[in-house]
Amino acid sequence: MTAATATTPALERRRERRVPVHLPMLIRGTDRSGAWFEERTSSENLCRGGAAFATRYAVSLGTRIEISIPSSPSMGEPDAEFSTHGRIVHLAPGKNDTKFIVGVEFTGPRFHRMFVSEATV
């Protein structure tokens, strides 16, 4: 074990750098009580292998969800939507009592669209 791994929790070590960007998302899944939900939200950050987003639904670690991120049309690109499945790997309190920040690892197709961090704009 190195000094870096001793001080960094396993869930905080990421394989890919997350980019802070807010894109619209449609999330579908089941909450802790087993009730089906569908919610429009936006990403907090993204990488090719996962995303973080805010939700008002209480979900559990390991829960599988469906994720859709619409693509805005641009020159030479047809309007398309990125759709995949994911597994919830991180939960944190949101900015108020009714929201949660959820980290998802994509278990289906990975995100390959190029985007610029909002921090650099």
C-alpha cells in the first residue's frame, strides 16, 4: 500500500478524469422502496465511463438504472441520443434535503461525445 492509496478511499480513486459539465439527462429506474421513477435532471460531471447527477429519489448503491443524454445537433452530426445502463456506485447528500448526488458507472455503452468543461468556458 502506498501513501496515496492509504489516504484515498477506494471509491474516490477514479480510472478516468471527470469533467464538470451540465447536460440534460433522463433517468429511469426504481427507488429504495421498489417504486418505478422517471426523472429529467442534468449531469454534475461526466467521463467516458460514468456520470454524476442530482435526483430527488432515494436510491440504493448497486441499483441499475437507464440513462439517456440527448445530443444537440451540430454541423455534420445528426441529432442523436446517447443511451446506456448504469449501476449506482456513489451516493451523497445534495444541496437541500430533497436531493441526492448520485454517481453512476456505465455498464452499457460508454460516453464518446466530446465536450468542454464548463470551468474552462
